[in-house]
Amino acid sequence: MTKALAPLQDDMFRACLRDDSSDDGDDEMHEECGVFGIWNHSDAAAVTALGLHSLQHRGQEAAGIVSYDGQHFHSHRGLGLVGDNFSDARVIASLAGTRAVGHNRYATTGDTVLRNVQPLYADFEFGGFAVAHNGNLTNATAIRRALVRRGCLFQSTTDSEVFIHLIAISLYSTVADRLIDALKQVIGAYSLIALSNDALMGVRDPLGVRPLILGRVAHADGSVAWVLASETCALDIVGADFVRDVEPGEIIIINDQGVHSIRPFSRVPARFCVFEYIYFSRPDSVAEGMPVYAARKRIGAELARESGVPADVIVPVPDSGVPAAMGYASESGIPFELGIIRNHYVGRTFIEPTERVRHLGVKLKHSANAPILAGKRVILVDDSIVRGTTSKKIVEMVRNAGAAEVHMRVSSPPTTHSCFYGIDTPERGKLLAATHSVEDMAALIGADSLAFISIDGLYRALNKGDRNPGRPQYCDACFTGEYPIPLPDMAENDPRQLSLLSESR
């Protein structure tokens, strides 16, 4: 590996452990990407842009669309939100064709550059190929190093580009066989949508950690447009009907002959990401057959049963804490009120030039509804605590509004481990729950009490009964440290950290 390539290799590894060393940095966990694809629609690019709009919560750094008109591929990728890139009718008009694939990307702490924006596209001997990827490959660094030694030239620092090069060097003749060949060499959690000259393809990893669904639009002439997307909310906005989830380890191939399924992997127990129910998926989506909104309310109700405390008002930390707070209020009989108001018009580029202004930054997103809070015993309900910096400011803000008591309740178990499967989390040492007891965390954020839903309570709320340690039904590694997919890049790049992970299990 040459010195010039080393930074690119390091960037890929660091992508598994996004971190902002500032205590005032973003204090939430974020999904990495949203993907959308459509086949056989006269307004393919416009429909894809709408689908990406509905998946904006899954990525706000950049957006891209690649379309195909039967002869040529067309691409437009840009930094920023979907509306920043695809509100101009001329851009949509330039993306000709009846089939398209699109991608939203979540911002990282590294440089935001166009070369990392997806879908990635390449011209092969068999034609064009575009790929949009959600998730993380845990052996991407090792594969990349081997490919570089073979002479492959990488243009981005994303692990997604590994797919492009593995397909390029494959000796199989069909696109599907080349894709399968590539998939059998990668390890990780992923869902991806790919577009070639002759097919739209959707893939989920063998454990089904990341979501992907299939839908259809019925045309007036009786023909059908097929849709692949990260969530069902993307179907709703484009008038598509839900058909089914793409199953773990399944490849869906859509072409002029219809929809075909290939299962190149041995079946293993699924491990869908449990955080999709807690935070990532939009509340109006249905994930793996379960309405997300209803699931969050049940989680809140279970949280109330486990950790009730006398109080006057239940207040969500908006917006993600709202459904769980509603469930908590319903179960506890304590009134639900919007004691914190969120400003939805805060841009990510706001400049905080001084320490004093930076300290006030939480008020850009949230403000206290003082008449609701003054003199009250308040239960704050939030979805998670990562570093604790935001929670501390929220508690302080509520106290300053006159609350008599402030109790924090969290609708996920303590986040004690980093995610390596496509979720943006700090390294383990900067996760508050990894280094502090619950009592110490309460003191640090300034709450009168703090409680998290238990891992068993979370499983009960999702109608799974208590968690079976020998056979968990979700990927819950961020709470338990039980990683269901190997981490070969971690073992190579930071064996000490991997040892700490193993010791914690």
C-alpha cells in the first residue's frame, strides 16, 4: 500500500467509528443512508426524487440519482438535501429514462466531497452499472488493499466502491452472477440497489440487518412499475403499494420479464436492526411487518411499567421522543404535554463562533414551553443517550423554565457499544453509558433520576417476549456488545479495541 493510498484506507476504517471530539458536537446516532429505485415509470427520475424526499431522515449530507433511457445512463449528484439538488425541473429533465436509482447520504465528520456521493457509476464491458448502498462492510479495508495491489484505481473513500471493483474483475458472464460473486466476498450489514442496462436489483445481507422493501405502482394501461426502497414511507409518497420485505440474503432482480428472486446464501436466523424501531425509521413506516409508530408507543408503555415515578407531566424530547412519550403517558395516566418545542428550520451550516454562543446552541433546536413546565414534576422521554451533552442541556433548559423536578426516561437500553454496521456512533470510550453507571449519568446530566428501558423490556414491547441470550432476534450489539457479523477490519486496524469489545461480552 502506497503512502498516497493510506489516508483513503484509514478514512474507510474511521467511517466505522465516526467521532467529533468536541463536546458540543452532534449528540445523536444517525442512520447512514437511504436508497430508492424504480423500474418502468415514465417519470422515473421525478418519482425517485420524491422517494428520496421521504427518506431524507436517513441522510442529509448529499443526494444523487442515476437514470437509464435504454441507450444512455444519466447522473446528477450533489451535496446537501434532496430539495437542494432536485427541485429544478431542468435537472429532472436531464435524467431521462423509465428506470432510476437514488441515494441519500448521511454527513460524516470527514470532508464532504462529491466523489463520495452515490449512486456510484461505472462503465463495464457488459454496459453501465450504478449502485446505491446502505450499511457498512466490515472487511472493506482488507478487500480494498487486495484490489489496489491488483491495479484497481479507487475514486472515493467509501466502502461502497468495493462492489464496483469486485464486479469489474469477476470472471462470470452475467451481471447477476458477477454481483453474487462480489457479495460472497464481502462481510457486513448492507442493503443495496443496483441498476444495469437490463435490470434493477435489490440485495439484503444474509442477516437482514438493514431494511429494504419491494413495492409496485399500477399504471392505467395495466402495466406495472416496480419500486425498491429503504422504507415503506417512500412507497406512500409515490403512490406505490407495498408488496413485501426483501428477505435477508435475497437478491431481487427486476427486468422486462418481471420480478425474480435469487437466494445465493445459506439461510441463517435474521438479525434486523432493533434501532430502526427505536429511532431510525420514520414513524409512519412499517418495518418487518410492524408499524413503527405503534412499536414506539408500546416501548414507551413498557418503559412506564418498568420505571414509573410520581410526576405531573410527561414531556417528549422532540421529535423522536414523541411516540414513546405518548405510550408512557397512556400507561402511567400522567398528562402528555409539549413542554419542549423544536425549531425545524435550523440548518447544519450555522456558525457558532464563540464559546458563549456555542453553549447556547441547543436553543437553536429546542426551546422550553415555560407555562407547561413551571412548578411541575417533569418526566422527559427521549430515544437514547449517546455522549450525554444534549441531554444535559435539555435538563438544564427545563429546570431554568421552572420545573420542580426533572426525571429522564429513555426508550432504549443504555448504548454501551459502538456500531460497525452502518450507524454513526462514537468510539466506545465516548459513549456515556460505557463509562458511567446510571446513577453517575443522572448526576452528570443533572436529572433527579434516570432510567432506561431494559433489553428484556424492549423485546417484550416488540412482542418477542424476554430476550433469549442464546438466540436474539434483532441486532442489538450497541446495547449488548454481541456483534452478529465478524469485524475483520477492526481486528486488523485496532486489535486493542476489538479485544476490549470481546472482554465486555
